[in-house]
Amino acid sequence: MDARAAARLRTVLGHLGRLEPRDVVAHPTSGTVSPTSFHPQQFQFTLDNSILSLEQRQFYEENGYLVIKNLVSDEDIQRFRDEFGKICRKEVKLDRLVIMKDVSISKLQLAPSEKVVTKIQDFQEDPELFRYCTLPQILKYVECFTGPNIMAMHTMLINKPPDTGKKTSRHPLHQDLHYFPCGPSNLIVCAWTAMEHIDRNNGCLVVLPGTHKGSLKPHDYPKWEGGVNKMYHGIQDYDENSARVHLVMEKGDTVFFHPLLIHGSGRNKTQGFRKVGIPIAAPIGKDGCVSCSATPYGYDGLKPKNP
Ligand SMILES: O=C(O)CCC(=O)C(=O)O
């Protein structure tokens, strides 16, 4: 394509609002190029729509994650925190909710409070918490990966406790597809919303960029001296030299990531409880999440070695 044609294409795409004009580069081609089919590369991990910029798509394709700043409002986050508090104090009871405690305190008889609950899972019956999965701004981005018919496969609110010194607050490096062996994996996405400022001190998410292009690896309980939380499986044989990125995020920021992306989180060295909300979403319908080889939670053939 010559420079004049490239300039014309930039203008057309700019008008269509599909791509940022600056994202279009001239490169040689022998055929004709229509604006709608023009892509400098094939996309495998993101779907065609007008939400993501070309730069954002390219970032996700290459790295397997994408952080969107300031996506969930302070007001919504406060409402989720309040509801979480009610659940922890047993003021709200839900039949199918799974409540988890850190292994370092799980055997102690402690009064119900936010300080003893590390994680809640499957909050789909709680209208207030499930509102998170229906926030239009979350769904808008989820759709870029799943397509328009969206199902929340799994929901969690993690309340990472201050580490007691045994390093049990760590979450080993893992791939979420291990827990949700469904496919096609490229149509599944996890959203992880920071409910406060999160950095390495309180145990931010750490990701190994590009690992979503690999395969699902064997997982097992890590051999950690201080103990490992139930279902906190880790990959045994990841490449120690892989680059790691620690995602420092502000309240309301949300990272979307691929279910094969290797990720985990460090220990919480502060006295606060680090909170995040997470739905894992997949498409439903004929193009949808077609094959699941195990049900979620039916995957715990692994028994903790240091409970
Ligand atoms: O928020 C964290 O500590 C990590 C959560 C996570 O990776 C997961 O539950 O799959």
C-alpha cells in the first residue's frame, strides 16, 4: 500500500471509529484492502468489536492480560465491601456460597467476622454481590473476549489476610483453566478488580506475560513449609527465568486475563485485608463454552500436603 492510500485508509478508519488513525501503518501488499478487513495481524485471543483499541488488542494478544483503569466506582466497591461484611458476620446466609479461611487459622474457633474469612466463592445467589458480574462496564470488556452471550462460570471475593509469618497468604503460580477445564479457552476471560490500592506490600497479582500462548500445565500443592490453602494448586515446572510483572493497581482498576496465563500473588505484608472481586466469564450458546471435562470444584483430586 502506498503512503497516499495509507493516509486515505487512516482517514476512513478514523471516521468509522473502529481504530485509532495513529494505529494504521503503511506496509506493502499486492491486493486491495477494505477498511473492515484490514488488520496488520491476525487476532487469536480477542474478538472483533469496537471496544478495544488496536493497541489494547495487540497488548492482550501478546501478553494475555489487559488492565483497564478506574472501571468500577468507589460507590459500587463500598457496596460490595458492606455486603461482604454482612456475609462474614453471618447476617446474610446463602445456600451455595463457599466460605474459606486461611490455613493458618482454619482450625481455630473464632467469632464470625471479616478477619476470619479469606475468600468467598459462588456468590451468584447474592443479588448485591452478583451486581458486580452485571456491571455494564465489566460486561463491555468481557464481551471483547467471550462474545455477547456471557455466563459467569465462577465468582470470588478474596480477602487476603495479613500474613501470620507462615507465608500462607501467598497464592502459588497457576493457570485458571486448571480449575475450569472448559473450552475453547480463548473465549474465557477472568476479570480481577482491585477493591483498594494493591501493590507488592499487600500481595498484588503477579503475571508471567505471554504464557497464555502455552498449554495447560500439571498442577499440584506446592511443598510450602508453613502450609498451603485448600485448592491453592500451583504449577510445578514453569520456567523460573520467565519475566514476571507485578500489577500495581488502584481501587476500581480491573485486569482481564486469559485462563492459561500463569499468575499468582505474593504474601500480604501489611496489617490490612487486601480485597479483590473476581468473576470468570465464558460464552454460552452454540458458539459457546462447549466442553467441560470436569465440574468446577470436582477438580480437587489433590489433597493438601501441609494442611
Ligand atoms: O487475588 C489473588 O490473590 C490471586 C487470585 C487468583 O489468582 C485466583 O483465585 O485464581
